[in-house]
Amino acid sequence: MRFPAEPFRIKVVEPLRRVSREEREQAIREAGLNIFAVAADTIYVDLLTDSGTSAMSDSQWAGLMMGDESYAGSRNFFHFRDAVRDIFGFEHVIPTHQGRVAENLLFSTILKPGHVVPSNIHFDTTRANIEHQGAEAADLVIDEGLDPNALHSFKGNLDPAKLDRLLTERGVDKVPLVMITVTNNSGGGQPVAMANVRAVREVCKKHGVPLFFDACRFAENCYFIQQRESGYANKSVAEIARELFSHGDGCTMSAKKDGLVNMGGFIALNDAEWTQRLTNLLILIEGFPTYGGLAGRDLEAIARGLREVLNEDYLAFRIGQVAQLGELLMHAGVPIVRPVGGHAVYIDARRFLPHVPQERFPGQALVVELYREFGIRAVEVGSLMFGHKDANGKDVFPQLDLVRLAIPRRVYTTEHMRYVADSCIQLFRDRDRLKGLRITYEAPMLRHFTARLEEVTEEPVAR
Ligand code: P70
């Protein structure tokens, strides 16, 4: 497929050291076959995450020099607040140092044990912050959103009928807000349609419940609306964003994604009373309301990044680059989740390694081999990340074992992507030699970050 070439040129370069296969072999062994424990310096193409890994523009770097580090009333706060107000349309803007703090502030202010918060699919940190309050996180994505092969233009949509049922059954007193994650990261970076947001809004209105967005990848979502939803082809992405957020009462945001910065986040909302309560807690845990855990220069970089991310030449390149990686893999028969989402390509590890059963972590086996052979870092989103033992000590596995190739923004060239595609294709041809893994150490929670594993040499038990 063709897509617009990079709408930027390179002014500063960060050299990449190519290390030998032997060096990588040693590094991954010492890391206990856990990619999180490998030194980033030994990686050639790092696709662990698109979060906090963007390249800033010359304007953003220049903005850093304009940082006003006054404790209160920094000029950069006003630039930041005005950018958020212009783009999202919410009145009150509360800076935080990253997305999960915005979530923590919001949920610890308004949630009580027994509450339930519906979303299309909550991102892990969002779910964890809800559960931390003794509340329940309910995922109500449309059925197609859970099927890796269902071709649907807006697989991130929240099912309004499921939402209506939940609100009727639980009662509005138990549901202080509804959320929509754009794009739906946990479902593969799939977009949500404007029509769906309107339908969800109607259900919320009927029951009198506020609607919030997890806005991390809002520009990518709005670009998909422009490209795919009827009635939006002639609207700018900025106009679409304004319309999208006009249906909500507020949002949480990790600016590490579509803010095009390496650190930062915020909450934006219209309700003055909630703002007051959130601000009181902000001062306790993050800082004064005009900096919220960030330096003045960081606020300036976010203000500029939020405006830049709406540039449509950038978005056409960005979405095209990710889509092209997906197409190269698909054409070679590598099983991936379809359609390709906004920020990442997901490989279906169970179909890639059908001879490795789920209890032998096919996704992680693939991640280890991509690093060992090619110096590429991906992340497992499957049995290692989500598997756990039930009350009887029996293993419970998720439906899907995926490997995510998340693409940092404005960082890698098209040739890097071709290298990634060629490497995955070569590995696919050699897949029969890959072995399953077994855990030798695991922590009681969030085990994937610190687990240690080893290769299993004997034949896996037949199931
Ligand atoms: C990712 C990172 C972060 C995130 C998100 C959504 C929809 C909130 C947050 C939290 C996390 C990650 C995963 C694997 C490896 C490295 C990092 N997503 N909502 O890559 O924001 O990180 O700023 O607290 O996607 O998907 P923050």
C-alpha cells in the first residue's frame, strides 16, 4: 500500500548501536527471558510501547527553553490550559504527571466500594485504579471487538444496549460515570465511531450519568472517523475532536501518547464541584494546580504537542505507517489482528505458534525470539500478562495470546518498519523451531513485569 512519506525531516539523530546476536543471547538469558529486564541500549528497534517514546518537534524543543518555572501561575500553564480548552472544549484543566495519576485522582474522589464503571474496554491502569477503590470495572465493547478476525470499521465501539442493561440492572446510584477509551487500546487500538459516542451519550442522558473519555489516542481516533465514517470526510480532525468531546463531561489523558511528549497528563472537565475536590487532592499528591507534578517547560511541550498532533499530514503518515506494517505481515501470511489499529500491530501468537500450548506462553516465546534474532522489542499481551491461578490453583488463560508491536510517533523510518516486517516474516518461516517457556519466578501481582522464565525442552503435554 502507498501512504504519504514522512512529513518531517531529521535534525537531530540518536545513534542506534547494533549489538551481536551473542550479546543479545546473553542479555536475554540474564534477563530471565523477560524483555522488560533487558537494557534498552541493546535493542535495535524498540516497539515496547508508543507511550512516552515520541520524538518532539523543533517547536516543542524550543518551547522547553520558554519554560517558566514559577511555582504558581506559570505562563506555560496558561498555554497548556488554553490548548486543552480549545481542542477538548472542557472548562477546567488539571495537570498531572501522567495518565494513571489522572485516573487515580478521579476515581479516588468519586468512587465508593460497590460502584461500577462501564467502558468499552478499560485499560489496565484504569481498571486497577477502579478496583483499588473497591469498585468494579465493566468492559462493554461490541462483540466484534473481541474477535481478532471480525472486520468492522469501529471495533472499539461500546455496546449501547449492554450499557442500558447494566444501568437498569445496577441502578444509577451505583454508576457515577461511564467511560469510553479512544482508541480502544486493550482491544487492539481500534477506533470508536462518532455515531456510537452519540448513542452512548443518549443512554447516559436517559439515566442521568456523566460520560468521560480516556483520551490518550484521541487524534488517531478522530482521524479514523474522518476516513471511515460517513459525514466526516470534509471535516477537519480538530473539528471532529471538538464534536467528539462535546458529547462528554470530561476526560482523563496521558499526554505520553497523542500529546507527543515524553511525560505528562491531565484531567479536563466541566463540573466545578468535582474540580474543587480533585484539586484539593491534587495539591496533596501531585502539586499546585498550575503545575500538577510537571515542570513549566513540560507544560509548554504538551501545549504545542496537542496542537501538532492534529496536523493531518502527520496523521496520514502515522496511521499509514502502522497500517503498512500490518499489510506487509498479512501478505506474507503472518496472523495478525484485523483491521490494524491506530498505534500498533498485534500478532496472533496462538496461530503463529500452534504447536506451543497456552501454558507454554506462545506470545512470550515469540517476543524472546524477536529480540534474540533481530534486536526488536515487542510486548506480550496474553497468558503471561493476564494468566493467573484460580482459587483451586488451576491456571486460567485469556482468550487471546497477542504480541504487540507498538509504533512510537515520529521516531522510526519506513525502512525500520520494513526491517521489522522482514524479521517477523523470517521468524514465521522458522516457527517450527520455537519452543515454549515455563515460569521459574513470578510475583503475586502484575507478574509479567518481573517474571523469570526458561525454555522447555521436552515435548509439551497434549491437551
Ligand atoms: C501502553 C501504555 C498507557 C495508558 C493507556 C490508556 C488507554 C491510560 C494509560 C496510562 C502502558 C504500557 C504498556 C506496556 C508497556 C509499556 C507501557 N498505556 N489509558 O503502552 O497512562 O502510562 O501515562 O500512566 O494506553 O499502552 P500513563
